Amino acid sequence: MTKQHTGSAKQLDDAQTLRYCRHILLPQIDFAGQEALLNAKILIVGLGGLGSSCVPYLASSGVGQLTLVDFDTIEVTNLQRQVIYQESQLQQNKALAAKAFIAGLNSQCQVNAIARKLTDDEREEFVKSHDVVIDCTDNLTIRQQLNQSCFNHKTPLVSGAAIRFEGQVTSFNYAPNTPCYSCYAQGFGEQQLSCVEAGIFAPVVGVVGAMQALEALKIITAVGEPLFGILLFIDGLTSQQQQFYYHHDKNCPVCG
């Protein structure tokens, strides 16, 4: 569920009730779940293949506030899989371009776009003030930094990765004696190659990014069973999915 933010909680008006009626019809969501989304703040770091596949579902689902962080610009090679960007936006910053996309999709979604790297203090403050963090980067250092900040503030983290025909998704809630990203990385290893080096089949990032949105929305609405302590592995070549369980490492340098 969402953290307690300053100001009174927002309630759905008639127009929003109509817009999100397909959610509200779901007994697991109902009005309470949709209003939880309306009052939620989600931080998305990385607006490449994963981020650009994740963001549309967050915005269209009625998340109240999104903070988008990416210092990179749109290149022609991105257009093969980063589907929210246009040819006319080449060389534009990805966070700002994603904000423009969201404005056309859901004008009621408040978007804060940050077109640079966060300082350490900024990262801590953003993680503290948001309800969920979604890691859509392919940078090992940033992944570890986000994990440390999320552990510090007990902010749930959704992590995704995609390369070649393979995708991975997992989540962390930082409850006592539960694994963090560092525990996971020690058990499964970290992806060393990038899409630039190994290639990526376009729909795979779409599947993983959508799964990351699904995880974040489940966490916000307290619906279903998020992938806490579970790695979902997606094989695009066979369309098979497997789940692997991992556990808290008592010797973990972050949460041990």
C-alpha cells in the first residue's frame, strides 16, 4: 500500500470512475485499489526498452504521480524496441520525451522528468518519498545503489532485465529476513553484457516492462502475490516461464 504523503488522500471523481471502471469492476481492485493508485508515487529509473514498456501501463492505470529519471538521449537504434518514442524525437532526452508521451495518454498523471543522473542525496530523498521504485536500467552500479537506498527506506523495488531472447523479473519488499537485490545477485549472478553487445529481441523488453508494471500495481493495491523472493525467468524462444526461489543471505553486505 502507499506511504503516508503530505496532504489529504485524493478520491475518485465521476470522470475518473468512468475512466477506470474496468479496474473497479475487478473485486480485488474496486474503488479502494483504484484510489490507492491515484494516491501513489512511483519512481522509474531508466526510460529505455524496459522503462518505455512499463510507463504506459502505469500512466494508463491511473497512478497519480510518476517520477522519470534518465540522462540518455534517443538514438535510432532505440526505435527497434523503445516504442513510445518517435523518429522526430531523435536526440531528445528520454525522460522528457516519455513525459510528453504520458501527457497525451493521461493528462491527469503528474510527471516529474529528471534528465540527468541523480546525486546520492537526491536518490535517497526520491526513494524515501515514493511508494515503489522500478529499476529499468542495465547498469550494475545503479542497481546496487537503488537497492541500498530502497533497503534504507524500506521502499519496495521492482527489478527487470532483458537480453537476447531472455527476460527476468523479481521484486523486493525489504521485510525482516527477506532477500534484497544483493542477495539475489550473489545467488544468480548479475548480467554483465548489455543489449549493445549481445542484442535484444524487441518483444522481450515489452513483456518484461509490462511485468514490472504489473508487479508495481500489485504492490500498490496489495493484490495477488508479488515476486518477493522469486525470480521469474522468461524464455522468448520457447515462450516458457520458470520461477526460481532465492533467500535472504545472512552475510549480505546490504541487508545481512
